[in-house]
Amino acid sequence: MTTLNLTGELERLIYDITLRSPELHHIIPEKLLVCVSTGRASRGGSLAKIHPLRFAGGERSVKARRGRRSVLCTMPSITHRGEEMLYVIYFLVPRFLELSFREKLITIFHELYHISPACDGDIRRFPGRNYAHGSSTKAYNLLMGQMVDRYLEAIPDRSTLDFLEGNLAALRSRHSAIVARRLQAPRISITPA
């Protein structure tokens, strides 16, 4: 039995997705830090989340108001393998691993599609109040399902996706250990402007 490097497999898959999915060609995989966050295995709640490391337009800092005060909000700098990261993507385990194969892929595409078309550290912004998902989260996820289907048609060998088959118990039965990168969620620093 082998050790499964979950974040390594996710990184490899994300790289392949960005090569094969025209809607995601703008993503620079080397600027994404893939991590795992652990928690309870409850049925509801988040499955994954993305932390952009820049504000709108790729700005590292912005001025904002806090009551009567003016403050400067600055994104943290995170470096990995000599590269400054623009995004941190967390997959919440075990919840993410309890999804079906297709739901796992939809979740991965969902987070990747949040990346700004400029891949500048900001998120993709839709018009209106719900700028993260557009006017309909259901339509957003339907689009992700269509992208997943096109991706699955484009890959020559599905065996590279074996780590997405089964739940956490199934992965533990196939591997001697499961390892993954963990990182505390990045925090914006706030100072007087």
C-alpha cells in the first residue's frame, strides 16, 4: 500500500483541468496553494473555499472606512516553492471526500471558476448583489456540471482520477496513509490609514 498525498493529487488534477478546460485556461496553477482543512463530517456546510490574496483589480491593499476611521486593509503575502501565491484553495475533509465522484469534480471546478479571468489574485465578479455566483447559484453549479462533463470527455485515461473514487474510508483501505498540506486561513491586516 502507498501513501496518498491528497494535496499533491489535487494539484496535479487542477493543472490538468486548466490545460483541458478552455474556460479555465487563464489560471496559472503555480499561483494556487492547495490545502486541506479538517472538521466534522456533518452533512451540511461548505465543501471547499477559495481565499483570494488580492482585492479588486489585483490590488494588495485598499483603503476602507471603519466607523469614523480610515483604515488600510492589506492582504497577506504567502510564498510557496519560491512563488508568491495569489489564491489559497481549501478542501474541507472529510466532507469533500464523502461526495460522489462527480460532485467532487463539480466542487473543484466551482472553486477554480471563482478565479478572476485576469488571474490577478481577485475573484471573478458577476454584476449585481451576488457578485461571487451571479444571479443564480443553481445556474452557476449547472455550468460547473457542464464543464465537468466536457472535461471527462476530453481526458484519455480516467485512472488518474482514482483518488476521487470512494469516500474517506475507501481511501484509507487503499492507502497506508493519507497526507495533505494544511495552512491556517490567511488574514487581512488592518492598520490606520
